[in-house]
Amino acid sequence: MATPQEIVTRMMELDKFSQWLGIEVLEARSGYSKLKMLVRDEMLNAFGIAHGGITFAFADSAFAFACNSLGKITVALDVSISFPHPVRAGDIIYAEAQQLNETSKTGLYIIEVKNEAGKLVALFKGTCFKTNRDLEIGM
């Protein structure tokens, strides 16, 4: 069986959207991931701040990597996000996904997105559904 780091590395190789976002995987272990991303001009909305969908997608990638690091195909069941502080072009942001609870079929995760100064810019909560299928992505 592949390690969590090997699983996330292979997922990242196949995840064209996370690649387009410019995500860098800093760490992956069982039920956990930490990512880094530079916010670019084309990610801004009409108000000159990062579009909420960009920050959401970044947190969602951290969620997906953490959930699937356990080796079963896992999908989002329910998610929510709050944006307590704006993100601007040039900001480097970090997403840290941690498993809070696990059952045989679900997992509860919290993902904190912070800027370089350590200020919380998004708080994402996600519940995932674990299938019975092993994650096999060419490893």
C-alpha cells in the first residue's frame, strides 16, 4: 500500500486544476495535508481581492488530499467556508487540513487558510464520504 505522501504526490500529478492554481504540497500524512499557493492577478475579482472561489478551491484541494491520503476513494459530502480576511495578489497563502473525527464511512475535517503573516483568511469545514474502493491511481 502506498504511503499518504505517495498518494498525495500522485494525486497532484493528475490534478490539472490544482496544478493551474499553482499549489505546492508541503506535507501529507494520514488525514492531514499542508499546501502553499501564490495568489496571482488573474485570481482577483472586480474589487481587487481574491475571488472566493479561488480560496475555496485551494482549501478544497487540501481537504481532498487529506481525505484521500488514507487510501480509500473519498468524496466531499458537505462543506462550508468563511472568509474573515481578504486575500490579495502577491499573497502567499497556506492551507492546513486536519481530520477532527472519523467513522467507518465519514470524516470531519477543518481546513485553515492563512496568509504569510499567519492571519486567518478562510476557515473551511468539510465532511467526506469514504467509499469501499481502494484508491488506485497508477502507483
